[in-house]
Amino acid sequence: MESIVEFMRNLAQQHAQVVPLTLFVAVLCLCLIIGHLLEENRWVNESITAIIIGCISGTFILVLSNGKNSHILRFNEEIFFIYLLPPIIFNAGFQVKKKQFFQNFITIMLFGVVGVFISAFIIVAGCRWLFPRLGFYGLKARDYLAVGAIFSSTDTVCTLQVLHQDETPLLYSLVFGEGVVNDATSVVLFNAIQKMDVTRLNSMTTLHVIGDFVYLFLTSTALGVTTGLVTAYILKTLYFGRHSSIREISLMVLMAYLSYMLAELLDLSGILTVFFCGILMSHYAWHNVTESSRITTRHVFAMMSYVAETFIFLYVGMDALDIEKWKTSKLSFGNSMSICSMLMLLILLGRAAFVFPLSALSNCMNRGRVSLITFRHQIIIWWAGLMRGAVSIALAYKQFTNAGVTWEPIFATMVTNTIIVVLFSTMVFGFLTKPLIVYMLPQNANNQDNHQEEKMPKEDARLPLLSFEESATTNLQRASESFSMLMESPVYTIHYYWRKFDNAYMRPVFGGPGSSHPEC
Amino acid sequence: MESIVEFMRNLAQQHAQVVPLTLFVAVLCLCLIIGHLLEENRWVNESITAIIIGCISGTFILVLSNGKNSHILRFNEEIFFIYLLPPIIFNAGFQVKKKQFFQNFITIMLFGVVGVFISAFIIVAGCRWLFPRLGFYGLKARDYLAVGAIFSSTDTVCTLQVLHQDETPLLYSLVFGEGVVNDATSVVLFNAIQKMDVTRLNSMTTLHVIGDFVYLFLTSTALGVTTGLVTAYILKTLYFGRHSSIREISLMVLMAYLSYMLAELLDLSGILTVFFCGILMSHYAWHNVTESSRITTRHVFAMMSYVAETFIFLYVGMDALDIEKWKTSKLSFGNSMSICSMLMLLILLGRAAFVFPLSALSNCMNRGRVSLITFRHQIIIWWAGLMRGAVSIALAYKQFTNAGVTWEPIFATMVTNTIIVVLFSTMVFGFLTKPLIVYMLPQNANNQDNHQEEKMPKEDARLPLLSFEESATTNLQRASESFSMLMESPVYTIHYYWRKFDNAYMRPVFGGPGSSHPEC
């Protein structure tokens, strides 16, 4: 029976690529329109909308195919990692407010790197201890380690739809920065686990994983920075805009993609590479193109990221109704629920275990500064990272299925559990984020943060690049005026010297607001 | 031996999607940069550059793989028809100067529809008569008919890089319009041939093909128009830009793609649908979005089209070195060359057989107008459509291979011949276009055309939409002033009444320069 279904599915895949694509594009359009109509409603964000629409279309397909199938397309984690993830991460790097990102660099790295390790450790330990007690056997050492990485990657899309970078810049920058670094860390950690020798787990192996991680982190960053600089240099010296702005845009898109693919090819972390490539491109390359190219790239990258995200959440919604996986997973409903609740609890715990101590550490290091992470902030940061999303799903697929299909009951259970955790955390935790923020920061947080910037119109809030760049020179003045304050914090000092170096040597070569093109 | 190569190729395809993609993207970047550097050199256009770079990279791969392989990616005509063709055709519709397109509508249709039938007939008859005389047997009736469709689709990319729509608007609009309609016609004709009953070829079958064609043409157009209007209506009523311009852009891109997929799903001509969808979108939907979305969509569509075109020509260049096909094709070099020369001759003949008579017919119908197609123009139109391009290649693959692979010597010969014809016509005919135009229109054609518009900067010449829209109202005035002149020509009259209807009923509902948004 199942093989017939599989056969029919393959047939449908090979001969009618058109049907599923058409349906998927149609559902994407629907998502877009409904997402727009629900924009005013801050309780239901776009991820939740996409998941619900995915569930509904899954139900339709299930009914139409007589309970055989709930998918329009078969998920393939290669599609995710090759086509969907790069635009999302690149856009994150491209639109990040660089000044704030780098000013909070150490805190972000603490949360995003050290935090993932702590969280993964707690989840692995918890699962190892509790899974057998819930009657769930059969996972190997590598699987347990993978589970740690899978459930440590956060999805902060929901939170970012509620937080505003003008109202709470520090909070926004921490949550956003952590979200990006955290995604990268969990993927890198996951890959490190795939390669490590799990038969002899001791302190040497742990050191080896950490060593691997540091190596990957540095080389990937270097590759991303290099690609970004090369693109900027090409755009500056050849000045494509002279003939056609189409070429500039194409080059930026292709080079960004190339950086990701190169990293994957060299077994580095594409996600980190493309993130840093995005940062470098928005810092240098973006200033070397014509005005219309600038507007276009800003929107194109945001659009690709948006479509990719919607695509993923839609898929997750459909996947939740995949009868086959539920059948393959032989666990009873009660057991399945207890495993899920346990996972949720471990996620809550694992995150609490690093957010509060690391915040304290960060506050300790930044004694001299005014903007400390208050306890209310810590609670929001803790909550904001509880959602699990696309990366978790993709990693679970990679670990527990073979191109989206699995016949192993234990593996099917792990996949369905991941889906439940993602659905539940996105819907319930995501739903409660807004009330929590309103409760925690009742005065709209204006008094709690010291960086008060000019209010931007809604659209620009999503695309904060321009306004930041415009205020770059005033920031610089401010920075030099408050030099004595900066000296108290090493990050500030590094940032200050970096800006001097940047203005003196980098921008004249690679372009930037202070470089040759007068219209910047 | 061959099966091992095939096996390895499959393995490389499945497990290392990353390697070929990376290489291809890198080569695309290279093309872009070299294309920019050669921009000043009008002799070498971008198609030729891409083909040459494709040949060079093919040679490298051939050497590196010890003569086994010259491909980075395997061509799959599904990829072409699902992903590469839609953006090219949509962009053509989106950027076309609608006024001139519709003013010359009848002439364009004569060239693009009737012309393809005449040319295909001559090529089919010639091949049927000459192929056996050159010792080339084995093609069936359907194959002969397909050859007619394959070699009737023109590629006018080269020509359009030489012609300027400000200098020679009539010529540009005819060549561009014919190029688009012609592509659509040959694909539709090709599909009609696939479905027809070739065992009984008589006048009834011919009538049937023509009937099919008319049906396809009308339904496809209707679908494209409907999708375009629906998009415009959604954008106008919901006014997405209020919240985020990302959604507007995504919706336009997705709806355009949806129209193509829907048409393919309903067995219509996606190419026609997406072309008309593009026209409608640029006429209505485009005016309902924010300023930045307008700039972005204009560039995004042009970029996607540009990348897709470069991709195709690169591939053609690589494919020319596909050793396997040359081996499979058992024909001697001499015979192969004679077949190719014969095909080129038939293309020259077939095109001459409709350009000159149909131009005369068009001049006859437009007696009252000043802008007739002079004999020099006719020669340029004839020459401009001699290049064969991506559509020919894709159709040849569809007819003669199974997902890019063929073991039948005759079919391999047909594919290699198509590649040679495409290479030769693009390189040699394309190379000679510029000198021909300079020779034929020495005064830069300013005196020969009566529509003299304001000079636009180079970049805008590629993206002529804005300037046209800005001058829409003045055009209307001009049109009503010269009402008596218009009466002499039916097309002008239809166009005039259409504009009245458009302004009174369509634009208030679907949006346009005269509709509610004041910034237009």
C-alpha cells in the first residue's frame, strides 16, 4: 500500500512538476493577502497565518487524495539549505543595524554561541535521562546530540514582528542578533556533530567540537567578508551603473549566493558566510551602485527572504498533517504528548539557563555603560527565543529522514515531535509574546533605552538601512565627543577605532557613504 | 563505458548539487563582468559573450573530466520552460512600449503569427525534400513538422542591443513585437504539432491546427489579461503599500508566475499568457504600488530576464562541446555541415518569404499613414530575425531528447545541428547586424521615422516604461487632435477608442496614471 502511494507520488513529481508548483504559488499569494489583511491584528503574526493556511490546505489535499497525502510538495532539506535559507540569512545581514550589532557584539555572541552550547547540553542531558523513562528507546548517541542542536535553534520572526527597533533598540538588536548567530551556531554545531566520533565521548571530543566550531566560525566569516569586499571592489572600480543598473543588481545577488555555495563547497558554514557577506555588502557594495539599484536591492533581498519564510511556514503547516509519518511513528498519543511536553520544558529550561547568567555577565562587563539589560529585558529575551522554526525542522529532516521520507518508527516520532514543538511554540508562545511585552514594558520602553532615534514610517522600520546610513556621520561625531565614556568599555573602544580605520582606509577603497559617489 | 559516465553523472547530480550550481553561478558572474567591460564594443554583444564563455568553460570541464563531460549542469527542457522562459517573456511584456506595440499591432501579428506559419511551411517542405537527398533518413512526419516550428522561432536579443527605440521607434517596435509574438507562436505551433494526428495529413488537419492555434491564442490571452487585472484590482483595493512594499512586490512576482503556471496547467500557452499578464501589470497594477516598489519591480523583472538569458546562452556554449552527442550522431562532418548549411539557407529563405510580402501588405493597409516600412527597413527586419536562440534549443531538446539525453543517432544529429545553427546564426549573423544597420540607415534613421521622442539616458532606454507613462497624457491630446488622420487607419481608430474606454472605465477600477494615487 505504502509503496503504491510512494510510486504515485514519484510519478506525480516527475511528470507534473507544474501542478504542485502552481498550487504552492497560489497558496503563497493567498498567504500574502491574508497576512496583509491581518496586519493590523498584532496577535496573529505572519508565521502563524502561514502555518494555519498550510494546515488548511493540507486538510484539503488530505480530503481530496482520500487521506493519502497532505503535501503539495515534498520537503527536501537540500531545497531548504540551498534555496530557502540563504536569502533569509543574507537579508538578515543586509538589513541589520550594523552599529548596534557591533556595539552589542560581545553580548550577542555570548547569547548566540555560548548560549546554544549551554542550551544544547541541557536538552541532550535531559533527553538522555528522560526518554528511556517515557518508554522511548532506540536513539543513538549521535541522535541525542543532534536533538540538542535541533532544539537549540530559535526562530525570532514572531518576536521581531512585535518588537520595534525604534522603540527598544537595545532589545531589538539583542534579539535579532542572537537569532541570526544562534541559527548559524546550531547549524554549525549540528554539522560538527555529524562529523565527530561519538564512540569515545570524553573531554577531548568536546574540545575537538569546540575547536572545530571556532575554526568553522573564523574561516566562514573570513570567506563572507572576502566575498563582500570583492563585490564592493568590483562594483566600485568598474562602476556598472554607468551602463546598466541591471548588472549591478544581478552581480550583488549572484555574489551573495556564490559566497553561500562556496562555503558549503568548502565544508564551511554557509549561513555565517552569507550573513557576513550581507553585512559587508550593505556597508560597502551598496554605496557603489546607482540610487535605483539601492532601492531595488534593499527590496529584492527583503522580498526573497519574506517569500522563503512564508514558504517554510506554509510547508510546516502542511507537514503537520502528514498521515504517513503519524502512522510510521508507533508511539501512543499519550506518550507522544509527554515527550513533546518534556521537550518544551527542556527548551524553557535550557534557554533560562543561559539568558539570565549570561545577561548578568554582560551587565558586569558593561558596568560603565548606561544601557544594561534589566531583568524585564532578560525575561523578554528569554521568551523571545523560545520559538522553534524552520531551521529546527530542516535539521530534524536532515537527521531523521532520507529526503523527507522515513520508515523507522523512532525517527518518524522524532520528526513529528519536532513539528509539534515548532507548531506549538510558534502558535502559543508566539501568540503570548505581544501581551508579555506590553505587560513588561508598559511605557513602550521609551524611558528604558537610551538610544532614542527619530521615528521612522512603518515601511522603513522593516528596512532600516537608509536611515542608519544617513545618520552615520552624526553618530561618528557623537562617538568622538563621548570618547572618555567609550574608554570604559572595550567593545566601544574597538568600535571607535574600527570606525576611524574604516573611514581612513576601507571606505576609500571599497566604497561607502564617505567615498567618491557624491549622491550618497 | 557510457553507462558508467551516466551513472557518475547521476551520482554527481544527486549528491553534489552544490558543485555545479557554484560553478555555474561563478561563470554567470564572470559573464556579467566581461559583458560590462565589452559594453562599449558594439560588435560583441552579450549573447555572443555568454556563448563564448560557455564554450571556454565547456573546454575546461572537458579537459578536467578527461574528455567525458562538458557540462556543469544537465539541461532539462522542463527547467527552461518552468523557470527560465517565464521571466524573459514576462519582462518583455512588462517593458514593451504599449502604445507603439498596439499601434503596430496588425503588422506585428502578421509577422509574428502568419510569418511563422509561412516560414515553418518552407522549412518543413525544404527539409522533407532535401534531407533524403543528403543521405539523412529516419525522421518521421511529426519530426519534420517539429523541425519547422523549431527553426521558425527567432531570437532578437542581439538585434535589440543594436537598435535603439529612440532612434528608430517603428523598427524597434516591429522587431521587438515580432520577436515576442513569434516565440509564443512557435511554442504554440510546436505543441499543436505534438497533439495532432499526423497519420492523415490533409487540409482538414491543417485547418484543425489553425483552429487549435486560434483557440490557444485567445484563451491564453484572456487568462493573462484576467490575471493582470485581478492583480491590479487586489493591489488597488487592498493598497498593500500602506503596510509594506515587500508584499506588493512579492504579489506581483508570484501572480505573474502563477499566470504562467496556470496556463501550462490548463494546456494553454504560458508564454502568451505571461506576456499579456506583463502588459496588463505594467499598464494597471504597476501604478497601484508605492514609488519604491515601482522602481524595484522594473529592475527585478529586467534582472531576472537578464540572468535567465545569460544562463541559456552560457548553456548553449557548453552544450556545443558535448562529446557524447557528437559521438552518438553517426553522420560524417561533411554531411553534418551540408545539413546545417541547408538549414541556414532554408531559414534565410523562409524568413524572406514572409517579411517582404507581409511588409508590402502592411504598407498597403496603412496607406494613410506616413510611417511605412521602407525597403531598407524590410531588409533589417529580415536580417534581425535570422538569429535562432534559446527557444529553438529548448524545443529541439523537447522533441529529440529525453531529459537532455538521447541515444538515437538521428535525434542526436538533429540536436547537434540545432546547436550549430544557433551558434552560427548568433555569432555570424549577430556580428554582422551592426554593420548592416549602419550601412542601411546611415543618418541614424532620424529622418526616416516620424515619431521622434525625447532622448533618454542609456539606462532608461533599457527600461522605457516610466518615460512612456509620463507622456501618456500628451499622447492622448495628440491623438484626439489628429482624429481625422486616425480615421484613415482602422488600428489607429481602435486604439483611440480603447484609450477613451480605458480612461473612462478601466483605470478608475484597476488603477493607472489617471487613477486615485496622486503620486503617479
